[in-house]
Amino acid sequence: MQLEIDLTGRRVVVAGDARPSRRIVARYRAAGAEVDLRPSAAACTATVLDGAVLAVVVDPPSGRAGQRPTAARADQAFNALQERCRRSGILLTRETGATDTGAVTLIGGGPGALGLLTLDAVAALREADVVLYDRLAPTDALAQLAPAAELVDVGKLPGHHRVPQAGINELLVSHALAGRHVVRFKGGDPFVFGRGSEELAACLAAQVPCRVVPGVSSAISVPAAAGIPVTHRGVSAMFTVVSGHAPLTEEEHLHLAGLGGTIVVLMGVSTLPQLVAGLARAGMRPEMPVAVVERGYSTSQRTTAGTLSTIVTAAGAARCQSPAVLVIGEVVRVGLELSGGAAQLARLTESLAS
């Protein structure tokens, strides 16, 4: 059973050692509660509980049994507190405190929509002491998602890296070695053009425990937000994900054009002219449908459609900007047909070709 209580301005008594209880205390304070921290369940007398709506007993984390009272004494104190809460109509719950062992969790935040975070991602943020986050992660609610954490912006902008990758690696390791739970909060998936493997390698080299929580990659989610399936029966049986951060080689253009299926390009707005020209030289037909989906899942999401021969002009006229995902293939036409935009594509193609 799960209960939701508005704790704004209401007293919550937390019983436990200060350090293991730190995240729990921060979480209740972030919910607006007035938190009274007491060292143990035995210290929560009737006077201490007066006016409280909730009491929380924080058990020591596993591996620290030697630093707490015996199990019998702890159970006795909890049972006594339980009876006091029952008589006073106070809710009572029990949680496990945080460890002092540092670790890193690499989290994929998806394309930026809060609802696309995984349950594991939300749980890890809730227990974080430090969050190193990027601009493309869903950061609007980060203070609520990670109420006990220090929030550090290490996001990269086009042409500008606030913190170089080596510096991010060092921050992950240094915070973890200091005993903190560090979350690296990235857009998309950590292992899809996210340098997550480099961060994992840095942690492993420093013997820091590191866990990876996958995210929903923008390579499939952003086209889906625009109604474009990356595969469709009878149209495309495969899709290839490409980084457009730098222009491709002629050999890469040739391979892409010869694969068939769908091509999805991330970070490709600035190199769109080179990509289109290279695919045309490699033999891709001029009427191949192309879409540029900007700011997927945001309120300002926009799709600009064209063909291989018209998309550069169309994207320029629309002033397309990053972040955006490019989709090349017949699935674009399928998506437009599903959304009633196929006629728009035909008209655009005709007008730009004339």
C-alpha cells in the first residue's frame, strides 16, 4: 500500500544517526515538512512526538550492525515507539539509511521528457549525494528528484564544453572516493554517443563501483514523438544510427546509401548539407523523404519535412537548430501519412523543385 500525504508545514520526526539519515531528512524537507531528527527510536518520547504526523525510523545500512544497538534492543525500542504512535494517531514507517561507501550511477535521462525516466533512474536520483547533469537531461524537476544532492551543471553546448570530459571523469571519481553516491545524469542513453563508456572506464580504473541505468535514446524516441516509426513492415526492416557531429567520409556515405532501411542522425543539423550531398553522390535517389525533428517531446517540438534534394533548403527556411534528430528513409513518408502530412511533403517538394 502506498499513501500520499501533504507534508507542507507539518512535523516529521526522524529517528536515526545523522549521516545515514541525511538523504531521508533532505527528502522530507524538500516535501515541505518540518523535520525533527532524533538519534534513535528510544529518544522519540511522547513529548517529542507531540504535534507530529509521521515518524520515520532509520535502520543502519547493511554492514554496520556493529555500530548500532543489538537487534533485541532495537526491536524493543521500535515496538515501544510503535505503541506511542498508535495511541497518538501518528503514522510510522521504517527506512534503511545511506551507506558511507561511494559509488557512481550513470543514468540515461531520455530525450528530456520527465515521464520517460525509468523507475531505476528515479530511485538512483532519490539516493544521490551529488548529481553531475547535462543540459539535454530532464532537469526541470531535478531538485525534487534528487532532494539531498548537490547539483553540478557539466553540460556541453555546441562548440563549448563547460567542463571537459577528463574533468567530468575526475569529478565522478573524486566524489565517489569521498564516500558519496554520485549520479551522472545524461540525456538519451549513456552508451549512445554519450561517452558513458569513458566514464565507466574511469570509475573501474579507480576501483569505484559503477552501475549503468539505460535511458530512452533520442534515436528512436524523437522520431516516435513526431509519429515516424524507424521501422515499418514492408518499408524498412532496419535502422542505422549515425553521429552527425562531424562530416562523414565518402566511404561512410557509400555504405549508408547502400544499406537501405532508415538512417537516423543525431547531432546532425550543422552537417546536414555535407550529409545530403554525400548521400546523393553515393547514389541515394533525390526523392528520398527526409525529416528534421527539433526539440522532441518539448512544447516547442517541430518537424520539417522534405526530400534529399530539398531538405537543406527547407531546413534553412525553417531555421532548424539543435537539438534535432534527422530521419532519412521511406518511414518518413509513412509517418507523414499517419499524421496526415503526406500532402504537405508533396507540396513542399514541388514548390522547392520549381
